[in-house]
Amino acid sequence: MSSSTDSSGIAQLRAGRVADEPIVTADAVDGYGPVFNAGVLYHDGCYHLFARAVRNGYRRNRATGPRFLDYVSDIVVFTSVDGHTYEWGYVLAAARDGVYAYEDPRVQWVHSEGQPHLVMTYTRLEDPALGRPWRIGAHLLRYADGRFHLDEHSATLLGPEGVPNKDAVVFNLADGRVAMIHRIHPDAQLAVFDTIEHLWAPDARYWDRYLAALGDHVLLVPGRDATGVGAGAPPVEIAEGLLLLFHERERSGRYTAKVALLDPTTGRVSSHIDEPVLVPELSWELVGDVDHVVFPQGAHVRPDDTVYFTYGAADRCVGAATIALTDVRRHIGRVA
């Protein structure tokens, strides 16, 4: 666990990296370059890392428009028994049939009407030439023979049609309802549904009413020196509530990782810490396809009372870090 002090001399909450090197590097898989922005799920005795992998052949755009051209990405899976050393597994979702790119997967268990569901949310892009906004895509997953599989018939788009929307995580509230944190720029919002079926297929009036009162649904706003904020990892349950790791984009372009505590009954923020818990510091976090980025996406509470989390680094590779819950409780209590 690393720490530092602010100008008042109070120790700041900081995560400690599990290693000084990425847990998964760019070019780790044949046919792909960058491998980054990975969610994580501990299941069946090991860590499963769900990463965004960009196919070889992309190039930087020298004209106006997107940063890169031919920037097609799939979702790939690695596994690890210790959370440090990951082995290549398989391609879970390949861009095809109208999906130009699968980006930034998060995987989470959600219970609804007495049944567990394994939900993967991601950012879904169509062909950029069509000019359509990115949307939140979702699939149900099943696990068999040591690997995860897509339930192809479950594919859906979440959120209002025609509105750029991303960074979605899904979780249960204390009463069993299903909540979704998502990002309609520049804020992060909270949407609540009766069941997972309601999340998958709300009537059109749900999103019409929601957008008409969008300000009422804001969960997090960018800080004074930031231009955007969004969910990182699906919230994890601790004794004090739901711990949310999220990202913030500063005016300088730097991405940092921050934490907030959510009320398990309402899903609203009960307290948060102004200072980031992780900032780009190592060479592979500072320099890449997008410089100065740490982007949290997966979290798991370990038996040793730490939270292990994975993050994308400079849009090239994947890192991992831990936070001691004793430190979290001390700092959350100070700002609650």
C-alpha cells in the first residue's frame, strides 16, 4: 500500500500496484495490438480478465475525426490463479454482424426474482461511417467447461436510443431492484429498474421521462478541474455499503481512478474522496495510444480485506492494484 500526504499533512488514500509491470501487455495475443480496459471476475477458483483487444492494422488518423482508423476491437479473456500472472484464453466476442467494435467490458452478477444472472456490459460501436452514437451493449453469459460463453439471444442495447451513452455497470439494490450507472456526458447517472427484464426491455416512456428529468438522476459530476466522469468497476459490497471505483478525466487530459461509497438502499453516493486513489505514474501508464491514463474497470473483494482492481493503462495494456479496506474505512469515515 502506498500513501502520500496533502498540503494539510493528512495522509491520502492510495492504491498499491500489484507489480511495476502490466499484468497483460500490448501485443500479448497474435492478431492484436493493444489489450486494455479490462473487467475482472473471480469465479471457479481463478480470476477471469475480460479485456478489450484491438485488431492489428489500425493507424493514427492524420485528418480530423476519430483518433484512429480501422480501430476494431474484440473482447478476449485471460485467466489467473493469483491475480498477478495471467494466461491467454480465448476470444469471447468478435466484432461482426453490425458491431464495429466491442469496447470496455464489465462483468457482474445480478440477482433478479430469485435467480442469478451474469451480465456483461460494454460500449458498442457501429461502423463510424454511419454516424451513429456509441451505445451500451449487454449480453448474458454462461459458464461451462472452464470458460464463459455468450448467450447470443440475450444481446441488447441499454439506455435511450440516439443518445451517446457508455461506461455502464449493473448491480442490485438492497430491495432486489436492479440499478445501472451509466455516462451521458459529462456526468454519471443512475437508473433503477424493477427486474433485469425491466432493464432489458423498459417501455419507451421510461427513457422519455428519464431524459426529461436527467438532472434528477445525476450520481457523480466532474470535479472542478475535470471535464468528465464515469463508472469504472461494478460496485463491490463492503460492510459500510457499496464501494464504487470510477474514473475522472481532468482538463489536462489525464485520467485518474477515484472511489465513492454508495448507499445500498438507494444507490446514491453517501460519501466520496476528492483525491484520486491511483494516477498515471509508471512509463506504461504515461505513454501509449492515449497518454496519462489509468482507467479502472474490474474489482473483487479478497479474503484479506483488500479490494483488488484492474485498470487500463494508456490505452495499451492492463494493470492491477489493491486497496486496503481498513484505509478505505478510515478515509470514507472522515468525509461521510
